[in-house]
Amino acid sequence: MADISSLEKSAPNLVVYALPAVLSITIIEFIASWLSERKNYEKKEMLGSVFVGAGNLLINLVMKTVMLYGVVWLYNVLPYRMAFNWWTLIPAFLIYDFCTYWTHRVSHFCRFFWASHVVHHSAEHYNLTVNFRQSWFQYTKVIFFIPLLLTGVHPVIFFVANQLSILYQFWVHTEAIGKLHPFIEKHFGTPSNHRVHHGSQEKYLDKNFGAMFMIWDHLLGTFQYEEEKPRYGITSPLKSRIDPLYLNLHEFQDIITDVRHTHTLRKKLYYVFASPGSIAKSKLKAKNSSQPY
């Protein structure tokens, strides 16, 4: 039986260990960008990323404990176990990466989950501080990882897989690294592949959802190579680049506004759960025809 105290002692906190390196590399990129005048950092946007990241750290202190109890509880009630050994990290990480793909994909096609992801896409400059732009409500997506937990994976293995995935995704948020070997670009998450994901051009929208592996995107038809330089950011303008409350809440506020302005239950549910792209086209069509949406 797993318990909280033994779990906390045996689970390495890899993200905390890596934090000094993460901050150092980010500072180096910022200095290099400033010296080379590449202009891929903008003051207000960078501060907004830092403020969002600071708030996320505080929320994580609470939510990690809540999630810890939930994962241990589920592990203890399951009638079967995956062996607690180093090699179980391999299948666990593969399943975790597949769950991450679907978490990411659903976040782009369901407005409710998009509201807890849009902050990560709201930066118009692509640099390592984009990593800090993680929604304060991202734990709503923990449900997508239940399939992995139902395999009987040990909680320590689950949290190590989680941290390895987070750390891997750090380096892909940069323009300092160009395209790598074609084999790597085809099969793994790279800065080039993830730049595509953050691009707002039509051909780049809703592509490359994979975290470490691109195999899921190839199999499920969502892969796109980087061709022309991506235009970063979201398709609707932001009122503030620096206010962390606004950056985290503006899509939720828009959902509430849309729900209030429509009268049928079906339409209200549409504005909460339909894809953001479909909703945007619907509202544009209503606007052009002078009809209420």
C-alpha cells in the first residue's frame, strides 16, 4: 500500500532540481537575444509570462498535494499493480505522452479546456519564457491522465513521468535552435515542430500536439513541418500583455458573455464546449449578417 509520507520521500522532485538550470538558460537566451537585436523578447509580454509563472508556482503547491492524495487513493483501491521498477517508467512514459497528446488536442477543440490553455498561446514572441505561461486552471485536465493511472502504475513512476515530460518541453520553446536532423524532426518534439504549434497561420493551426514524440501526430493526421516563419499569438487581440489575472481569465470571461447573450440551452452549451475555431466563424457570420449570435 502506498502512503503519502513514503511517496514524498521516494519521489524525486526533478523540476525543483532543474529550476536553477532552467532559469540560467532562460537568462542566457534573453541576453543573447538582446545583444543580437533579434527582438524575440518584449518587456511587457516577458513580465506577463513571469507573473503568470509565479502564480502558477503558488497554485502548484496546493494542487500538487491534492493530486498526490488522489493518485495514491486510486492506486490503493485498484486490485492490480504495475511493477514498481525503473523499467516500468518506459511504458508509463509512453502512455503519459499519448495522454498528453489528447489533453493538448482536446484543449484546442473544446472551448472550456481552451480557456485553461489559451494563456500559453497568447505570447506574440517565441522564447523560453513562454514555458512560464501555464494556466492557473490547468489541473482541470488531470482527467485525461486517468487511463494511465488505471494501468496500476505506481504514483512515484507517474510523477516522474510527469516531471520528465515537463522538463522535456522546456527546450522546444525557442527560436535559437533551427531545424535538426530529418529523423529527429519527424519523430520527436523539437523547437521547429513546436514553433508550428504556436503559429497562427491557417496551415499551422491545431497541428503538432505531441510533447516528446511526434508519432501520435503522424498517426492521427495532425503533423505539420515548419515551412514559412510562424506568426505567434492568438487570432483575437489582447487588452493586456502583462496582467496575469486577465491573461488567465479573459477566455472564461468571453464564455460567460457569450452564454449571457444567447437564450437557448443548446446555444449556451455550444459556446461553452464547441471548438474555438467554429465559434469564431459562427460569431463572424452572425456579425456580417447583422444577426444576434
